Amino acid sequence: MSDEELAEQSEKGEPEKGRWSQAEQLLAVIADRVSRLEYVLISVNTEHKSQRPKAPEPIRRPGAKPAEVRQRMSDNQANTLFELLNRGAT
């Protein structure tokens, strides 16, 4: 492959459509756990929550869909939920 083709594959590759050996699966697990440990170490040693990094995403694996992005609840939605829950308690 040319350099351009390799660069395109590295950016647009879809590992979840390929086949992995057991060794590749285990290596991905190890990489994910090391990444998670690094995240926890940084988070524990960071004073302000706003300065903490985002949690790492696991390596995409064959047969697995990419993780869905969770939407955060807005203040208005949180207040509405709070009111609904508190009305039921009275």
C-alpha cells in the first residue's frame, strides 16, 4: 500500500468488522486496563473536578458497536425531574 492508502486506513479503519486472534483480544484488554489505571491516577491527583480528563474509551473490538455518546441532563430537565419526584412524595 502507498503511504496515502495507509494513512486513510489508519483514520477510517473499522476494527469491529475484522477478525482478531485471542492474543489480540487479550492485548486490547490489557491496553484498556492500563489506560483506565492512568485515568484513575490522574483523576485522584487532580484537585478540581473540572480539570480531570475524560474517561478513556475502550479499543473497538470485532463485533462490537462503537460506544454511544450519552447526553447530559440540562438544568431545566433536572429541575423538572426533581419536581416530578418530589410531588410524588407528598
